[in-house]
Amino acid sequence: AKLLGQNPSFPNFQNVNAHKKKRSHRKTHGKIGFAQMAKHIGQAWKKLDDCTQSLFEAEAQKDKARYIKEIQEYNAEIKSRKET
């Protein structure tokens, strides 16, 4: 039996991406890292009073309901396209 790398119909998977150059590390803007930003946002959220938090949460619930409706409409449209 031939091994995968020896059979011309199956490429040697180690060499499939050999022609691509490895992406160099992207430099950040140097102001704040992602983890530090997440901590800062979490601390700011904890400092908000309950009334303000409830306003944001209500807005998030409305936006989530809108998103679910749009996804359902999109999926229905895709399904109808497949049936025709």
C-alpha cells in the first residue's frame, strides 16, 4: 500500500502550504493590550449603578431579539432558494 505522501492523488500535507510565507507578528498600537482593555471594561461595568446597567441590558435584549429575527429570516430565505 502506498503512503499518502507517495500517492500523487494525495498531496503531502506537510508541503501543501510550504510556498506560503509565515505571517510576521503584527505590532500593536502600543496603547493598551486586549487583556488590559477587557479588564478596564469589566471594572467600568462594575462601577455602573444598577439603573444604568439595566438600560444597557434592556438595549442588549432588544438587539438580540432583532438579531434572532434577522437570522431566522435569512435562514428561511436560504432554505427557499435551495428548494427552488
